Amino acid sequence: MGRTDTPDMPYSTEMMADDTVGLMNALSIEEMHILGLSMGGMITQYLAFKYPKRVRSLILADTAASLHSLSKHVTNTWVRMRQEGINQETFVRNQLPWLYTNKFFENPERVQTVIDRMLANPYPQPAYAFARQASATIERDTRDRIGHITAPTLVLVGKEDILCPVKLSEELVAGIPNAELVVLEGGGHGSCGEIPDRFNRVVLDFLAEVEKGEKRKHHQD
């Protein structure tokens, strides 16, 4: 986030899905495997049921069809902190417990490395754009539309995810016709960063199965 235009207007995850397809068109990409993490997973749900022919396979990681109340409260609190101009390092430190497990914090050097990387972002996102994105995630609800997703789908979630807990991934799998669930032990909302080897192995194994034709799209009339 931070390198695209940030007009001060209402955002929606559907709009971001449309933007993704626009980028695919500009790059002459007809079809792709797509992985969406957290808000990215909310965006890619729209992409999958609105543009089914453009999605070869779908991976939804640590995300949901609709956020639960705790996630909305935390997100709204983050928005207030940004709007009130809280120190950026304090803001980052406040975010980390919602993203990583207790085990992650047992290694202070690793924690500091993550903080330093987040603070070193050369394209910081304006507070108003952060608020617009937050509203887009809070207001969306795709539970009545995910049944139209036809791509082979992997739903991946850290067992200790607080923001998008396992039950929300179970809801996705129950609603998507061609979906499977993998729960990662030792992972939180940021499972891709905390346990990258396990996260990446599950993703690569799924993609290999899709490419071998073992997982096929469901076609609807």
C-alpha cells in the first residue's frame, strides 16, 4: 500500500478487484493464480466471482467473507490512532500482537526487525487512505456471493489468528463450492511472515495440484 493513487473518496473491495483486472488487461494477463491475504483475500473474493474466467485458482489466507465484531472494533481503533497522529512506532507496536502469536514475541530481535522494516517503508500510507481502506473491509459482506466462485480454492488460516479466526475460514469453505481448508499450527494473522516455510509449502503444493489438473474449475451455466 502506498504506491498507487489515494483519492479521498469512498473505497470498496469490489473497486480494488476491478483495478486488479485493469492491471491484468494492461499487462496482457488473461488468467492467473491469485493469493489474497487479509484485506487482499476480501478483494480477491470479488475478483473470483465477478471475473471467473480470469482466475485459474484462488488462495484465501487469513481472511473472511464478513469480519466479526472484534475485528471491526480493532480496525476502527487503528483508524482513530492514525487520525489522532499517534507516533508511528507506537502504532506499529500496537498492531503486532494482533498479527503474531506469543511465540513470535519470545525472540525480541525478530520483533525489532519487523518493526524496523515497517517503519522503513519508503511509501507510507496517508491516514485518510488507511481510513478509507478500513471502511471498505468493515462494510463488505460477501457471504451471499461466494457460492458463485468456481475456481479451485484453498482457504488457509493460522490456528491462532485473532482478527480472522478459524471459524471465519470455515464459513468461507462452507460457502465456496470447490474449497478446501488448511489450518496452520503456530500461525496467527501474519502466518505468512511468522511461519513462512509451512505457509509457502501449503501454497506451492496446492498450485502444483491445480497445474497437474487434479483440481479443476466448477463450471456453472
